[in-house]
Amino acid sequence: MEEQDKKTAATTGDEVALELMKFIATSTGYGKGVQQVGFSSTGTRTPEEQADALLDLFRKCRTVVRENGDASKS
């Protein structure tokens, strides 16, 4: 029974982190790179760089959710 509770808690924590990441990414444009006007070849990100940025954001969100989850249990 405890093992099932741990799996549920991990899934719930990851879901919360994913929702937090989606909120941050959509409200700030995180991961899309800098939007520039004019003829400039710098500042745009490749799809791989965008994916890496979003995965990094998810890791940060998951860390925050886990830390806050541990703090609320104390």
C-alpha cells in the first residue's frame, strides 16, 4: 500500500510541476528565444535548444514542487 502511495505522490508532484512549467512557459514565452525585428541572424533558437530550455524549466519546477512538498509534511 505504501508503494502505491509513493507512486501516486510522485505522479501528482510531476503533474503539478508540469502544470507550473506550462504556466511559466506560456505566460513568459520561455524557451522561444528573443524575438527581434529586422535582419538579424542571431537570437533565434533551434528546436533542440527550445526543447532543452523547456526540459530545464521542468526540472527546476519539479525541484521546487518537491522541496515545498517536503516542507509541508514537516
